[in-house]
Amino acid sequence: MTKAQELEERIKNLEKRVSLQDEIIKRTLDFVQQAIKTQFKQWKEDQGRFKRHSVERMNRIMNELGYKTDSEGGEPD
């Protein structure tokens, strides 16, 4: 092969490698984005659950202490 043909072959090989690397980077970024979205959704659900349980626990304790909760009024007995 001549020098020009060898250089053209090397360029084609480099272009293929760059293309594969670009595809790998794109897939990796897509995977990371999906993982972040999933984790954020799970975090929001956990926060909602935590808030509900906290309010329920507070209401139960307030009732045990003889106070009416917001759903019942708000003033102590």
C-alpha cells in the first residue's frame, strides 16, 4: 500500500473508533439521566411517605396527650 492509502485507512479506523466512542458516551448519558430520574422519583415518593407518617405520628401523640389535632379542632381538652 502507498503512504496515502495507509493514511486513509488509518483515518477511516479512527473515524469508526470515534463514532463508537460517541455512541458509548450517548448511551452512558442516557443511562445516567434515566437513573437520576428514577432516583428523584423514588426520593419524592419517600419524602411524601415520610411526611404522611410524621403527621400521623404527631396526631397520634397529640391525641394521647389530650389535644385535638387539626382535623379535630386544635385546642387542648
